[in-house]
Amino acid sequence: GAVTNPYGGGPSVDWTVNVALGLTTTGNQPDALARAMTYIEANAESYLTDPTANTTGRYGWLMILSRALGLDPHAFGDAAIDLVDGLMAQYEQSEPRLFGPINAYGSVFNQSLALLGLVAAGETPPAAAVAWLQDQQCDAPASSAGGWQAYRAPSGGGLVACGESDGDPNFTGADANSTAFAL
């Protein structure tokens, strides 16, 4: 049921989750989805405790997948992991109002997934976490205004200037990925 990592070979829970989300959305190939879910549920614990990954977004993905499949996000997988408690343990870990560690390339993305996951799990996200995401929206320069940059230092509230958008390669200024997930 695993999907092979196209960049490193071998089975990948990360890539299998991506495919399972796609299969869930389309409703096609229920047998392939069932095999993928068997693999994901058997390997969820290692997926969520990988010391080389920022797992905040992973909790969000699994909560979204749980909701889509009618599974219990408070007892996910073979290890019956409480995804909500696991994510909440990451709240304000490194910065007030932020889920997980600071990530210059993905804090907005991971915060967005955390919020989406909590809503999917039927939970109300902390208002301060939503405010953190709102406060990350760029006000200027023109190339970034209205979008979201992957991460900026805390602004203390309200829209602030971001870097000039460079179209993603250096993660300065607003980028399409961060903006899409924040919205």
C-alpha cells in the first residue's frame, strides 16, 4: 500500500498520505485507498515522530484524512494516536500563537494545516493561532501585498511589510503556496 518516494526511493508515509488524500477526494480506486490507509495507519507513529521533519503539518494532514474517511482523530492508526492532543502539544512550542517550531520555509503552511486539521477534527482552533496566521499577511511591497510569506518574525499584530517577492526560490516575499494554504 505504500507509495515510493520519487526522490529517495523506498516506501514513504509522506507520499502515501498525499496519494491517499487525492484518492479520498476523487472517490476513485477504493481498493488502492484501503491499501494506502493500511500502510499509513501502521506507520503513523513514525511519521509523527520523525526527528528530521516538522510534524505540525503532518498532524493536520492526518486529521483532514481522518475526517474525510470518517475515522476518529482521537484514536488514529494502529497505535490509536490522539492527533488533536499531539498537535496541541506543539502549540506555542517556539513562539507565542504558533504551532510547532519556527520554519523559515513553511511556518505559514504548517500553521494553516494545523488550523485546517483542527477544524476537520471538529475542534475550535485557538483564536490566537488564527490571529498569528492573519498577522503574517503582507502589506507591502506591491509584489507581496495581500499575500503570505513563508515566515516572518512576529509582528505584534496587524499587517506589516514583507520582503520583495522573488517568485518562491528564496522564500522572500509572498509566495503562492503559503498564500493558498493561508486562505
